[in-house]
Amino acid sequence: MFRPLELYIGLRYTRAKRRNHFISFISLISIMGIALGVAALITVLSVMNGFEQELRTRILGMASHASISGYQQPLVDWQGSAQLAMQHPQVVGVAPYVAGEVMLTRGSKVSGALVRGILPEREPAVSTVGEHMRAGGLQDLTAGEYRIILGSELAYNLGAHIGDHVTMVTPQANYSPAGVLPRLRRFQVVGIFEVGMYEYDRGVALVHMEDAARLFKLDDAVTGVRLKLEDLFQAPRVSRQLADQLGGNLRVEDWTRQHANFFRAVQTEKRVMFVILTLIVAVAAFNIVSTLVMVVTDKQADIAILRTLGATPAAILRIFMIQGAMIGMLGTALGVVGGVALALNVETIVPAIEQAFGVQFMPADVYYISDLPSRLDWSDVWRIGVVAFLLSFLATWYPAWRASKTQPAEALRYE
């Protein structure tokens, strides 16, 4: 327990002008080092939180929270499966789909793509692709008209615009007296979407589900049914429950299994970055050791006088622990304020820097997303602040203990 006298002396030592300016300089370096480390840790974790949230939103905006499909075969009675799934309280939307890999050509340009057959009236219930249309709309897909909507990068790669035609080549083949011929079909481009994730903008095309079923010879069957849940984090539990209700002939998958390795890698990166940047904070915090050691040496006479006036070794220890804790507290507070301010404004600061210097930190063809998102999690801020202060407080122990062991006679011998 700190007494008022110990608190007063410790604070006085902290704010007093020392004879040795080098000690003041080292104290300032310690404070700034802690502040920079804490600010960097808060900012990096906020960016990684935003990165994870943005990826999850964009992936699940094009994929699905869960899906029902057959085991290595099409899903025949998709209406019955969809109706049964909608009875679950967590399911808020269902939509059938047909998916297949194709090759798209236009003139001399060729590109592979994943074509997805959808029902335009049902698709908004399970995905957000309709909210990211740069031209056209989902309602432009009409059964029997063979129309197609391309991702922005895919359209750019093919040199296709609204009204142009592209040729779709499927893996299925036609058998004729002339031999085996690939299945070809011309589609008219009626829309272009851009979700902001290169993987989808470059490799996905949308057509009407009936056209896709006819193209892949599925008749009335579909590849599967996509589900949207009220709480996406309940997907594993809901998937297990639906699998039990639907029986063993159908396969139910959720987004945590389809993208498990990816999101697990993001979590691992967050933990590693926390450890690395915490070590930077620790290095700055342990600068307090050298600061207080020099202060103790500089204050030998003061310590001896306090001891002769009746101060106990424990009181001396607490005085210098207060001084070191104040350095750590000040550095932590500055770092928290700076880190929170930077994390809340990083989406404005980074584009301004990119525009000023003519650079792009995250090219869309290299990274999953082309901007730098940020999501401040206050639990991260509290955890970082507590860890930084504890490291600073721990660093004060040895110099303060050394000060408490000062012998008055030895300290005053040469005064």
C-alpha cells in the first residue's frame, strides 16, 4: 500500500528537473517507445480485425452460410430440401443454384470461370451480389434468353461490355457422327458486378438457373441449395441439425468448413502479430530499468537522508516503483490515445497517403481486397493497455529493489 509521503516523493522525482539531462532523455525515449509500441499494436490488430471482417463479409456475400447438396450427384428434389430448411428458426433465406467450371471466349481472348446458375428472384435472399452491380441487374437474367453477368475483372480480361456476346465452352461433350464435339453456347452480356474481392471479380459469372441446368444436362435437378442464417456463427450447429433432419443421402456444409483453413490462418496471424509487437513494447518498457538505475545512482544521497529520517527499505522501494510506474502509465496512455485515433482513421489516412505519393499498398490482383479496413475492438485495447502497463511495472522492480538496499553510511561517505 502506497502512503501519501511515498506517493509525493515518487511523483516529485518524476516531474523534477534532474541535474543529469541524459537521464531525462532516456526517460523520454522509454515513454515514446512504449507509446509507439502500444499504438502500433492497437492499429495492427484493428486492421487485422477489419481485414477478417471484410473478407468474411465479401466471401459470404458471394458464397453462403451453409449449403445442401447431393453426394457426388445433383440434388433432384431441391424444393423439398429448401422447404425443410426454412422450417429451422435460424434459416432466413434459401436459394437453389447450379455451378460448374467453364471456359469463356470472346474473339482471341479466353478465360476459365466458375459459372453459377441462379434464380434472380431468390438470389438476394442468400447473397449480396445484387448490391454490387456496376451495370445491369440480376433481373436482366431471363430463362431461355442465354444472358450472362460477368465479374468486373473477368469482363475486363475478355474485353466484354454490356451487349457483347461471349461463348461458353463446357466440359460436357456432344457425340455426333463427326466425333466428340464440345458443347458451345453464345451468351449476351447483360450485367457486370464488382464485389471488391479479386477471386470472385476475376473468376465468377452468373446465368439463369434454367439455362445453366440445360447447359450441364441436369434437367430439373440442381447442384444444391444455399442457405442464409440469422447468426452466421451458428452455422456448424445448424448444419448438424439439418443433416440429421435431411437424412444420409444429402450433404450439408457450412462456411466454417469450406473456408476453415483460411480463417484459421488469419487467427494465427493475429496471435503472432500480437506476440511480436508485445515484444517491441517489452523492449521499450525495459528501458525503464536503465532509466531507474541511473536515477537511483543519482539519488544516492537523497535515499541515505530518507533512510536516516526513518524511511524503511520497503518505503524506498515503493518510491521508485511509483516513479517507474508513472513512466509506464504515461507511455501506455499516450499509446492508447494515439493507437485508437489511428485505428479509427486508418481508412482515411491510407488512401490519402496513396494519393499523395501515387502508390497502392494493396493491389487487387495480389491481395484478396484492395483497401485497408479497420475495426477497433475495445477488448483488444484494454488487453494491450494492461499488458503494456504490467510490463512497465515489472521493469521497475529491480532498480527499486536495488534502491531499497542502499546503506546510508556508504552513500554519505563521499558527500
